[in-house]
Amino acid sequence: MVYKFFKNTFLLLLLIGFFTRCDAKEQQNKQKSTEIDSTPITETKKEVVVGANQTDLFLPMLKNKRVGIVANQTSVIFKSETEHTHLVDSLLQLGVNVQTVFSPEHGFRGQADAGEIVKDGKDVKTGLPIISLYGKNKKPYATQLENLDIVIFDVQDVGVRFYTYISTLHYVMEACAEANIPVLILDRPNPNGHYVDGPILEKGFKSFVGMHPIPIVHGMTIGEYAQMINGEKWLENNVQCDLTIIPVKNYTHETSYSLPIKPSPNLPNDQAINLYPSLCLFEGTAISVGRGTEKQFQVIGTPDYFLKRHTYSFTPKPNFGAKSPKHNGKECNGYNLSKHEKLAEIKLTWLLEFYKTHQEYAQKTPFFNKNDFFSKLAGTDKLQQQIEAGLSEAEIKATWQEGLEAFKKTRAKYLMYE
């Protein structure tokens, strides 16, 4: 009897211990589960949607309209990361009455060299007439607009004053304003939209590589910039354009955006686009920026001198986008910047170094071009004077600050994105 009691008690204690351990384990698991569930989940990055892809917003505006399009090889509707169709082809398939294509520098299909005159012609694929807006005719004639009810502007820009697509934008807006034709802009991201820098263009240095009193890097999309052109009354006789903009979705000025299509033949990748604001100033000097190589705007050099610290050499030869490159066939010594960290400012270090070295080793040939092209790119002759006077990068950039602050206040009025 006593044995049975102890035996039953022992079994009872075993069962109690087992269920107690199970309950404790279950509570522990619940606690872990609660801890896991409370961990914040990182929000999935939303895909950037360019204006051209939002056909539902702008197709109604084109119904029963005769349409002109300012476009080049970047004017596409994306189907996926690797697939796209040209805007002109897509609109024709959708029954839009496209009448005329206007092409900026480098041509409708992006085949022409920088500065090469682009001729009028006919698109082989669609049969549409192509009117060049680069060469003698930078502004559409009234006769070229008379059969149009609306003009679409859809060109990928890189956010730099001397990149001529914003000059073409100015003249298209001006011609359309004078003809009472509305302009529809399909906006695209600015790959250099994360900063503003450089000297402000002065009135005496206005040209097709710089038309407005803005810094070299303006930090605006094409749509934002068009609003500034209108708002600041930069068009001839203060006319204003009837403007509609289809904004980019899920985009801010801090959004890192890799261009899926080269915006021009000599900006082949993201690195070249990021270095372009700093290196394009070399175009007004005796130094090559890699035209005629596969690393355009990623290498700099000259055959005139060699120092040990110049760790890279290249030989420019004619290629796609550079039929007659600077220092053609000559070995150039300098730097390979293709792996340089991403810039968020204009960097003058290389320019100042090459000028100093040139003065020491190659005084017989001028560093700056005789046609004042350097000053046209800079938008002022002060930068050349400062370099020749031996000012440091910090000293030079300090002279830009007052103009930059004033520009940023003006710019803020027209920003559409954070």
C-alpha cells in the first residue's frame, strides 16, 4: 500500500515536471517569437518610374492632336530593366498622330560626335521627318511648328550647364511660346541631382554651352529646370510657355539613379557621368579627357610631359563618338579615374595639378585654348585668372559661395522633388 502510494506519487511528480518544462519551453518560444515579430522590417525600395512610362497620365492630352517630339536614343518607355521601346515607336503603335521629330545634339539615334553638325533627315524606321536642333538651326522655325498642336520634350539630361540639352529645351520652349503651342515634358531623374556647385555663368559668357545664370551643376531635373526658365522669364521678350510636366515617381534628389542608356556617345557609364562636371573643363585645355578611348571622361592625360606620379597612359584613336580625338595617335600620360569614389562636388585638384605641371614642363604650348572655350565652359574668365594666379582649390571655391547661395534660393521655388 505504501509502495503503491510512493510509486504513484513518483509518477505524478514526473508528469508535473514534464508538463512544467514543456510549458516553460513554450513560453520561451513565444517570447522569441514576440522578439522576432517586433523587429522592424526594412521597407522595399520603390522603383523609380520615369514620366514616359506613365502613359495613362499623358495619352489623353494627345488625343486628336498633331504631335511633335523632341527626342533622342534615351527617349524610351521601359518594359523591364533590360527591355524598352522608343517613345516615338510606342506612341505610333498607340495611334498617336506623331508628325515630326526634333533631334538635339548627337542626333535622334545618338550617333553624332560632340559638336558635330546634325542634319535634317528622315527616320528610316518610321518615315517621320527629323528636324535637327543642333547646328545652324537651334530653335524651331515657326514654319516647322505650324502643323503641330503640342510638342513633347523627352530627353535624358545629366544636370550640367554645358550639357546642351537644356539649351535645346530653352529654344523649344521659346519657339512654342511664340507659336502658342503647349509643351509636355516627360520628366526623368538627374544622375547629378544630389548637389549644386560651380561658378555662376556671367552675362558676357552666354553661349549654347551656357545660356542662363546658373552654376555648372544645377541639381534639377529637366522638368524643374523648365519651370525655372518660365518662372525667371529667361525666354525672349519674357514670353512664357504653356507647360505641363509628368513627374518621376518615387524619386528624390538623393535617389541614386543609374542611366540604362548612354545619354551621349562619350558618357558611357555612371562613372563618366559623375566625373563629367569636373573633367569637362579640361575640354578648354591641352589635356585629353579620354575621347577616342573606351574610358571617356574617366581618364585624363597629355603627351607633353610625364611624371612618376602620373600612373596611367592611353592613346586616343578615332572611334564611335570621336572621329578626330585630341592627341590622336599619341600616348598620353596621366590618371585613370574610372574607380574614383563618387563625387558630390566639382573637383579642381586635377585641373590645378596639370596646369602647374604644364607650366614647369611644356611652356612652349598654351595650356588654355586660344578660343576662350575654357571660359565659356566655366561661364566666367575669373576661373582661368584664378588658376593662373596660383589660387588653391579652397580659395577658388570660396569665391563661388555667394552666387551659389543666391541660386539655391531661386532654385527652391521650382523644385518638384525633395
